[in-house]
Amino acid sequence: MALKATIYKASLAVADMSRHHYQDYHLTLAQHPSETTERMMLRLLAFALCAHEDLSFGKGISDDDEAALYRQNLTGDYQLWIELGLPEERRLRRASHKSQQLLLLAYGGTAVDKWYSAEQKALSQLRNLTIVAVSPADTAQLAELCDRTMQLQCTINEGQIWFGNAAHSVPLQPRFIQQSTPALLASE
């Protein structure tokens, strides 16, 4: 018998001063049985960083041909493709050709720097790729905010991110490894 996804509900208030974007979102996230809480909360962080009414969650870990999150225009062209983790260069190259902008939220501690060192030459050719590393401390803090029903706020200002709920807010310190041209996210 296959395990079913766990459903989470999140009310997310985004205040992105860098993009002048202020909006509340009511989201439903399905956590695949093999997905960690940290990864699911990173999907929520990715949504907040690129918040837009047309941004959607992909089918998840079980579908290799779809992004973790994506935004399409009315003709079905991908405007934004978001990946998580340390994917193969080939997957990022394919996504880069499909979408105007590509964002990778890389996580995994020291493995991120080793992965990037091995893939840097090929990845630097992808001009629409932004890579942001999220530390293990930040992913752990995000996981602590997880609940089946969440009321969250995310404030973004000049490269600083505060993510929290009514009880507490955590400052996140993402590290830009590679910035696309033109820039997708404000790094400072």
C-alpha cells in the first residue's frame, strides 16, 4: 500500500520591499512521504521569495520533469522555474532552456560548495540561473515553524529575510552563489 502525501495549509503574508510586493496567500502544500520537513519549508520560502499570483507548486519529488515551483504566462511559456537541492547539471540546463528565469535554492551544508565546484564551469554558462545556498541552520529554523495549519509572515528587504509566525521570527541568511542576468532576486 502506497503512503499518501501529508497536506499542510499555510496563510503566508509576504512583504517584499525590494520588489514592492505586499500580498497575502492561502496555500496548500502536499508533502510527499519521502520529502523532509526542511525541503517542504524551503518550497514555502521559495514561494515567498518569488511571490506572484501565478506562481504554482509542482507535483513534487515524484515528478522529474516538473519544477518544484513554476510560473507560466497565459500562453503556457515558463517565466520562472524553481528547483531545490543539488540537481544534476543536465536537469538545470534543460530547465534553463524552458524558462526565462531559473532559481535554485541549494541546501545540504558543505555539499553545496563541493557540488558547485564540480559543476561551476557548466552552470556559469546558464545566464538565466540564480543559485542561492540556504544553510543547515536556516533550514532547521524553517522546519521549526512547520505545522499542519500555519500562519506565516515573510519580510524581505535589501537581501535580508525574516520568516516567522505569531510566536517568533527567524532571520535567514541566504548566500548568493550565482546571480542571473538580469538579476532575479535582490542580493543586497
